[in-house]
Amino acid sequence: MAAAATAVLAVALTGCSDDTSPSEAASQAASAASVAGDALASATAEAGRKFDEIKAGVNAKGDVKLDSQVTTDSAGRATAKLTVTNSAPSQKSYAVQINFRDQGGNLLDTAVVTVDDVAAGASKDATARSNRTLSGDVTADVARAVRH
């Protein structure tokens, strides 16, 4: 919520020009914050749906190692590299939810990465990508991981 408030303030402060009144700038800022909030709600709901589809999954958060560095791709989206190591005695697939946060810990976006057919005892690399452009210092964390 603090990120949305910051976005509203930033747009309100930078959105004023000779042609835009302060009330119009505030309205534009509120609209931008609403769109950002809607995008986050949509991404969170989609992540929930993906995990709901998994039957007989096992918590496997301990099988996931996340690279501490979040980078930005050519489209301006945050990316985080991760490695899944299958600790099960047979081949498994994984669904991993990565949360992207600002420096204050506020949730900016969430993404689900599917890593299929990881052999027993083997590792596979994957990359989580935010659903929208994120700015500022972005961090990532593993919200949940399921092995199935």
C-alpha cells in the first residue's frame, strides 16, 4: 500500500504542468495507483489458481535456491534466477511462487514458475519474470514451492 501511495504522490508531483490542474493530477495519480493495485491483485489471483490446480503436491520450499540479485530484462520487467534441486527419490515437477518487493518490503508483483521433469537428485535452473514493469530497487523471495 505504501508503494501505491508513493506512486500517487510521485505522479501528483510530476504530473502538474501548465495544462494540468492539481486536482486533475491527483485524479490521474489515483487512477495509476488503481491500475497498479488491480495488476497486483490479478497476478496474486492467478498464482493462487495455478497452485489450486496442483493435486497431491508437497511443500518443497527448501528445494529452491533463489539468486539474491534481481535484474531487469529488455522489456523493463524484474527477473530473478532460481535453482530447483529435487530431493525426492523420483522425477518431479515444481511450481514456485516468487514475490517481487520494494526495499520497504511492500509486495509489487508475484510470478509462478513451473519447472518440469527434474530428475531425482538433479537440479534445474529457471527464471521468474514479473508480470509488469517494476522500477526502483526490487528484491525477490520464494513465497511458496510445491513439488508434484
